[in-house]
Amino acid sequence: MKIHLINVGRQKFNGTIEARDDLHPDDVATLVYREAQKHLVSLDISVTVDLEKGEGNIFAGFHSVGKVKIEK
């Protein structure tokens, strides 16, 4: 699968992560978290993903700081 990070952080980083198709949603969220933290100042980062919808969000505290699009 391809995991696209969209407009992450103040610099609006856009990037793609290649991953296996059989990953659990928590594993996908961990991959996104590890990449997103490179582009964020905040330490309070959380990630939500919905594999069925193929989308997710990245939060720093209560603020949305990026989007995730997942292609299988």
C-alpha cells in the first residue's frame, strides 16, 4: 500500500510511505507517526487511520496538522 502524508506541519510537508498491504491499522498509524514527527515541533502527536475509507488525520494536541490518504 501507499500511504500519502498531506500538508503536514507548518512547512506543509507532502510525502509517501510504501508499506505491506496486510498491516493492521495501528501499524499504519505508527508508520505515519514516525514520519510526521520529523516535520512537527509538537511532542503531543496522535494519528488516526481508517483503512476501509483510505484516510486518516494527524493531530498535534487538538489541532489538525495534516492528512493521510491510503491507497491499496
